[in-house]
Amino acid sequence: MIKIDSGKPRDLSLEVQKALPLINDNSKRKKRKEGAELLSSQLEFGGKISFGNSLGDLLSSLKAHINDTNKQLIKVFVHLSGLVLISLPDK
């Protein structure tokens, strides 16, 4: 894992907007996993992240999918939720 620790948070709002339709695709498990892994790969670089106005939508989606019927996807979404929480700026 590469650590990026600059004073200014990285803006991932565009990546979140690209991933949300995949995450919210309830008809295809592969698409949900693909969307979650897309965001996870961006968040695993470390450092503080700015989600812009898309943070609320992302958190709502994560909340809904933590109760997914597929146990493997639950693990993916719990991992992504942890990465989101760790990456939030202090203020």
C-alpha cells in the first residue's frame, strides 16, 4: 500500500459518481462488487479524501449493501466502509 499524506485532501467525487451506479445495480452482483472495488482501490492509497457532495449518497449506498444477500459482498462493503471512515478529513 502506498501512503499519500499531503496537507490537502484528494477529491474523489468524480470516482464516487462513476462507482455509485455500479454499486446500486441490484440486478448484478458483479457490478456491485466492481463498483466497490473501484472505490476501494482509490482509497487504499491512504491520505485524506474529499468526497464533495457525493459523501451522503455513498454512505447511504454502503448502509444498504452491508445487508446484501451475498456474504462475499458484505465483506467487500464492510471493507469499503472502513476505508471511507479512515480517509475522512478531521473536520
